[in-house]
Amino acid sequence: MKANTDKAQKTTNKSGIIADCSDMFHIVALNLAKFVGNAWVFICMLLAVVIWFACGPFFQYSDTWQLVINTSTSVITFLIVFIIQNTQNRDTIALNIKLDELIRVHKLAHNTLIDLDKLSEEQIKELETHYCQLSQSESSESSESIEESNGNKSKID
């Protein structure tokens, strides 16, 4: 019995460590995304490229000179992709939750629209077709009502 308890605690500790690492990564990713999205960072990186380019004649445009910029930009791009993806995933989830809540509390909304991201491609295509048809029928009805109201205005004038 005690062995099962110890095993459960180890499993809990692992998920606790993983959760802590995930939380820490999210904090770092959020702060880095804010940092690299800053205009000053762009200006500094542009300045670094200009300096690198200006150093070309000094290094006689050697392979090492080219390797410096290729390696540094590749590594930075590789790491930033994960940072941006993490931030984007969390933003998308938060936005979906907010939209789901608005759909849930609105009386006229269809609750079937909640959790659309969990539907299959085929189900999403069917819903898209359905809502496109609704949109077209509503736009034709609204254009008819606009024409009627314009007709009524001309009769009044």
C-alpha cells in the first residue's frame, strides 16, 4: 500500500515539475515576445546588420564573416519561432474561451458554436456552408428592406 502512495507522490511531483517548467516557460515566452515585438529591438537588430555589412570589407567578405550572420540569424529565428508559437497558442485559447462565454450567455446564439476548434474539418466545412447560406439570405433580405425604405423616402419627398 505504501509503495502505491510513494508512486503516486512521484507522479505528482513529476507533473508538478513539468507544470512549473511550463509556467516558467510561459512567463519567459511572454516577456520575450513583448521584448522582441518592440520597435527599439527592431532598430537595434537593423543596426547590427548594418554594422555586420560595414565590416565586410575589413574581413574581406570571408566565409567566417558570412557564417557569423547566417548562424546568429538562424539560431535566433529558430528560438523565436517557439516563443511566438507559445504566445500565440495561449492567446488563441484565451480568445476562444471569451468567445465561448459570449456565445453561452447570449440568448439567441447557438450553443453548438462553442468549442468549434474541437470539431473535425468536415464538420467545420458544413457549419461554414450553413452560415454562408444564412449570410446570403440575410443580406438579400436586408438589401430588399433597404430598397423598400428608400422607396418610401421617395414617396414621402
